[in-house]
Amino acid sequence: MSELMLNTSTLPEPLFHLICTEKVRVREIDGVISLIPIGDSISDCPLRGIAANSRLTVDRFLAMTHDELEVGN
């Protein structure tokens, strides 16, 4: 197993936009390479898709959909 840390700005463009932290841990185990985000900003990571570039978090989204389900009943 080998491991190193990289700044996300050094990653190729498609990967750079998928990771919401400034640094990633790169880990290789048995030929499988994993990128693990490092930092506190992972909790601020916006949802992808229609909410891209927003401040909507997973927790807020789940709370909103929970409220909508209660109103619908």
C-alpha cells in the first residue's frame, strides 16, 4: 500500500470539479487507486446536478424532502 497527499488543483479538470476539498489522499491498495477528500469543507460540499454551485447540503436537502412528505400526508 502506498499513500500520498495532493492539492486538488493538480488533478485533471473532471476530477477537480468532483472533489470539494483542497487536498486529497491518494491511496493504492492491490492496484486500486482511491482519492479520499481531506478537510473540513467536505461537509459544505453542494449536491451535484440541479443544485450545482449552491450551498444546499445533503442534510438540508433531506430536511426539505422530509418536510414535503409530512405536508403531503
